[in-house]
Amino acid sequence: MLADRTVPDVSATHGSKSNRRSKHSSRYLLNKSVLDLLNQSLSKATRQSYKQAYKHYLQFASQFYPCEVVFPITVNRLAQYLANCYVQGLSYSTIRTRLSGLSYFHSIWSLTNPANNFVIRKLMYAIRIKVTQPDQRKPITIKLLQELILALDSLCQSSYDKHLYKALYLVSFFGLFRIGEVSITKTGKGNVISNKNVCFYRKKQNITRVSITMNRYKHSKGQRAIVNLEKNSVKSLCPVVALERFLLRRPETSGPCFVLQDGRPLYSATVRSFLRKCISYIGLNSQEYTPHSFRIGGATHAYNLQVTPHQLQALGRWKSSAYKKYIRPST
């Protein structure tokens, strides 16, 4: 996709044919190295998204501009493409990802980036207002969290499963973890916390806190994050105690922290399904809650405890003020 356009060819033209062939081969290998490094700067999911954006735009260009050069994209043509995405009913986040992909290709090819144009920015603002709907997912509150923990006694088929889900629920809530950080999603296990990266700290033989190192997470860009969970005075709602008790029962296998009793990985579909079962058992509408409700509820709980915005951002691994969308003071 980026072949030979990544690095301009500025080599001299003199010399024997064999030398020129050798230099051409060397330059090809250099270009390939640059391409590989650029690809490594993106996560696997981002590379896949940008690849899809490229293919999707090619389909648009072949339909409406079959005789035109594909790149660079003019502002007018990009505006038409974005409008076409909106007409097709694509979500704002999908359209924004497509635009980011096309912007990325213009940038690495040293082309004028039409995404920076005033018209495109205003158009994206209009699409966001038109398309974006308020987040309908409800937060898991402390009261609901207690009820979910109690429901495990009746719904779990084994003592192991009870400790597994209790630890997962409490860690997800107090650590503001995403579903892809505690279980394996369709995009893989790249962001899943590892068993070897969980460290307990003791004071006079008593565990006081747990530290979870995250080598990768959403928007990490190569930076690690450390989530520290303190011991809770309410033992039934303590993520440190729950995680310790679960790990004592966990099979001696490497890999993700949360696994099934036979050592098999825990998938996000399983977590979602069991959460719906728990919510229904309590008597609430299971369609209003997802595993992300733990992250929303945890952020709201921290806010209610008057955690500073800076601390809240660090806890949830947010790089911007996006954390504000997660706070539901009314709850």
C-alpha cells in the first residue's frame, strides 16, 4: 500500500547497469525497512482500521471518479466522501476512523492533508451532532455491585467461577478496566492484563494493595501504565482480597490473568453473557448494562469520592478530557 512512496528516490543515475541494479535493490530494502517501522508505530487494530479506510475510499473513488488520480484527495472530493459515509448510515466513530486513515496516508506521503481544511472540520462537527447519540449504558453503582456479588452465590456453577467473577467485577470497577483488558475480544489479547504483571504489596505480612502493570492498552502508544488498587475496608467489596483469593485458585498457567478453571482463556462474549444473566437475576433490564458499565460506574464512584481530574485521568488511562463522558453524578 505504501510501497516506494514512503521514501523518495534521490539516488544518482550514473554508474554501470549492475551497480544501478544493486543500488535499486538496496533502496528497495531501505524503503521496506521504513515501511515496516511505520507499520510498527501503529497497533494491529489501527493498522487494520486504516487498511479498511483505504479500501473503502478506493471503492468510492472507482465509482464516482474512475478516471481521476486517487491521491492526493482534494478537499471537495473528501467532503463528498464523508457525506457519502453519512448517507450510508455509518456511525460517527467509523467515519472519524476512516478520515484518520486517509489523513495518515497523506501525512506519510508528504501530501497536503485535506483533513486539516476548515470545511472538513466543520463537516465532521456537523456529522457528530447529527449521528452521535447519548451513551445509553447505565453505570454499575456500589449498591448494584454489591447485589451482583451476592448473585454469584446462586448463579455460579462452581466455587472457582464465583471467585473468578467476583475478582473480575471488583477489579473492573475499581480499576476502571475495559472489557478488552480483562478478557479476550475479537481483536485478540494484545491489551489483556497478564498474570505475571500482578504484584501484591505487604506490610507486616498483610497485603495492603495490588499493582497491575499494563504493557499495552487503548491509545497507549508504547507507554506502560500501572494501576494501583488499595485494600478496601469493606471486605466483601475489596478488589485486593478478591483478586488474591482468585489467584490462589487459578491454574498454574501463563498468559491472561483471568482464565477458566481448566486454564482456557476467558472471552468477552462469555463475560457479557454472564453479566446479562446476573442483571436479569437481580430484576433489572439487562439491555441497559454492559461490561463497560463497570468502567462508567467506577469513574462516577471515584468522582463522588472527590478524586481530582488528574488522578481520574491517570486511573482510567485517559489522554484527554474524555473521562468527563463517564461521570454520571445523578447516580
